Amino acid sequence: MMAQVQRPLVIQSQFIRLCCPRNARRTTGARARHHKQLHTSTVTDNDITRLASLPLHPLTLADLVKHGRPPLTTSQLLSSSNFTLSILPARLAHRIQSLRNLPFIVVSNPHISKIHSNYIHSLSTLLPWAEREITTIEDEVKFTEVMADLVQTHANTISILARGFLEARKYISPTDVTKFLDEHLRARIGTRLIAEQHLALHFSSQPHQEIMHEVEDPGSFVGVIDTKLRPAKIVQHCESVVSEICELKYGVRPHVVINGEQEYTFAHVPVHLEYIITELLKNAFRATVESGKEREPIEVTIAPLPEELVENGNNSGGNERSRAAIKNKDQGNTDIASNSFTGNDGSASPSSDEQIRPLAHSTPGVTIRIRDRGGGISPENYQHIWDYSFTTFNEDQAASTLSGGNSGSGMDALNAISGPGGDGVNSLAGLGYGLPLGRAYAEYFGGGIAVQSLWGWGTDVYLSLRGVGKVEE
Ligand SMILES: Nc1ncnc2c1ncn2[C@@H]1O[C@H](COP(=O)(O)OP(=O)(O)O)[C@@H](O)[C@H]1O
Ligand SMILES: [Mg+2]
């Protein structure tokens, strides 16, 4: 179960394994010692209230590349540390607050309260750092350990929360679960990204060459962002992963035809794209096979967004995709969902549209269309596809998952949930997190997912993503 993260394309899983290895725990108990070295302080309710009242600002890809291209100088690494430190405590406090705003009986669920205590742990290890500035490379190294611990601690969050909400489903409506998870998981995307970006910058700025050689062109990476990300290559990689899973489950695999601009590259976070494409392909494969159309290829078209559209569209409204601002809501920064449980309408939320900043650069991007002949989505199901935990996958399995128990098919379904840097043994479908979480990743940096079903025939899914624009040297 919970097999290791298998993402060969991805650079940061290497870093994380290196600096916070599960192996170490298994073989030497190094992790226990490592934990003792981390300074923690008890987080008080006052700390949480104070930090959670600070506004969260939209994060742009440009924010993540602003410290420069690795290898970074010492002073650039220090500024990356201090930037990370200036952002994370408030973000963690918002998550803690939001968990605490859930109905008490829901937070009392052991899985959900586990997540709450993970956040408390992480905030406790961060707070002593947040009180000062990191000015020496020795401190930067120690701080990087703290970041690695943080990323590792939260790696399994999604499946733990999923399990918790399944168990607590009598006490909270599916709509409320979706509202909560949508905000929580979006916010988590940003928090992980900020921490992983620092980790990746740290390691690619050290003489740790052995980590780099799995990456074809380390020169195109700025931390976790690949400035020359080629969508066609990600699609091929995901296709081979999904094909294996599909063959295991059904004994057949439909094939994928990639067309459009296969050489197109743009700047984005490869793990995000990998997560989304994997989920979309899983859906297309499953529908195709289950409707007996495995001979019909799944067609993936890569269509770059015309540059001039982006240039002219800056902030002028009109075309949805050309709008240059990323919304706080897209990034789970608004606390609307969490406040709805307390009767607070969220209007006191510190974040407002005033904080929305345009991207620093023009942002060319791409639309990827995934077209299958899997019969489409029925009108009654169509209205639910964005709900967390809506699935039409194997009714029996779903039912046994719902009736509780951590064994057998229930585990399969939970294991189906994966995410960048997260847990997840792959299965083809499961608890209905693929589409809503995929859309959260796409919208995080101003993209989106649209699903067009031709009921009785097939489905077209349009995934649009925006790049960071030009990365300054
Ligand atoms: N390409 C598709 N063809 C047909 N149905 C689809 C497709 N994509 C999604 N769906 C429907 O949407 C539901 C939710 O999808 P998703 O969120 O990925 O969860 P899961 O795959 O775990 O069921 C699926 O169970 C399926 O009914
Ligand atoms: Mg799915």
C-alpha cells in the first residue's frame, strides 16, 4: 500500500526523498533524531487568530521565479528563505482556522483531527523561525530541513481527509464537503508550492549534482518550474502510466493519438500538469473501455494560445482566458467556505479583490483537448462531476468504501487519489476527486478545465493553462 511516489519526470520528489527520506526512517531511525533537532514552540490560539487574520495574496508563477535561476548565490538563497518564511505561517494558520470552523463532530473525526494536528506541528516548527530573519547559510540549511519536514508531514493529506470525510458523511453534506475541500486543497497547492520551490532552489544551488542527472535539461528548471515544459512529453509520460493501470484493470488499453503543436513549450509546474493530465486520461480510458470502444483512439490536441491574444487581452476583460489577474478565490485564499460553517458570511475576510495583482509578464499558454469516444456523461451525472467524491466508478466498490473499513476495495478507492508530491497507488478511478482537484490545479494559475459531453458519443475536455511568460535572466 501507499507505494512511493513514482514520478520519474519530476525533479522535486528527488529532493524530498533525499532530504526527508522515508528510507531513513525505515533503516536507521534517522528521522526520530532529526525530529528532536527541530525547534518547536507551542502555538497558542492567539498566534493562530493573529496569523489567520493576515490577508493571503494571490501567488503568481512570477513570484516563484523572482529569486533568479539556479544555482542561486547565497544572498539569493537567503532571500528565498525569507520570502518563504514571510508567507507560510499565515497560510498554515488560515488552514488551522478553517479546519476548526468545521462542525465539531467532523473535526473530531480521527483522520480530520490528524490533519489539524499536522498543521499545528508545522506551524510550531515554523514560528521560532518567523520571529527573525535568516542571515547565514547555516540557518538556511536548517530552515531547508524544516521545509522538507513540512512537505513530508503533509504528503498524505488528501487521502487522509478523504477518509475522514467519508466517515463523517452523516454529519456534513456533500455540498459542504465540496466547499471546504475546494478551498482547503487550493490553498494547500500554494503552500506546498512555496515550500517545494525553496527546497528545489536550495538543492539545485548546491553541489548535489547526483540529483540533477535524471532531469534531461536541468538548465530549464527554476526550482519546481520548468521554463521549457513540453506538454506533449507530459502527455506521453502520463499515457504510459495510465495505460499500465488500465491494462491491469481491464486487460485492454486504448491508444492515444497526440496531435497539434507537439513541440510547443511554456513555463509551468510539471507536477501540476502531470497530475491533471493523468486524471483526465484515466477518465477517458475508463469511459472508452467501459463503453466497449477500446479500438477508438483517445485524441489529445495541443493548441498554443496565440501570443497576441494574450498581449492585447491584458486586464481588458473580455476573453476569459486572456484576463491577466489570478483571483484569490482560485487559490483558496478567501476563507468563504470555512466561514460559512460559523455563520460568518466571510465579508470580514481580509482578502479582497484589492489584493489581486496582474502577472508581471505576459502569459502565453496552451489549451489541451482530450477527446474520447467513451459515450459521454449523462445529463443527471453532468451536474455533479465537479463535486468532490462524486463518482460512477464501480458501484459495488463505491458502496463498500462507503460502508467503511480500511480493507479491500475501500483502500483501492482511497489509493486512487493522488496528487503531486502526494500519496496514491494508482487505480483508474475512485472517489471522484479527479475532476474537481484537477480543476483546482488548472485554475490556480489562471487556467481552467471545461468538460463538454456529447451524451451517447463521447467527451471533450479542454484544459487551458497559462505560462509564466518570459523568465528574466
Ligand atoms: N471522459 C469521461 N467520460 C465519461 N464520464 C466521465 C468522463 N470524465 C469524467 N466522467 C464522469 O465524472 C465522474 C467523476 O470523475 P472524477 O472526478 O475523475 O472521479 P472518478 O474518476 O474517481 O470517478 C466519473 O465517475 C464519471 O462518471
Ligand atoms: Mg477520475
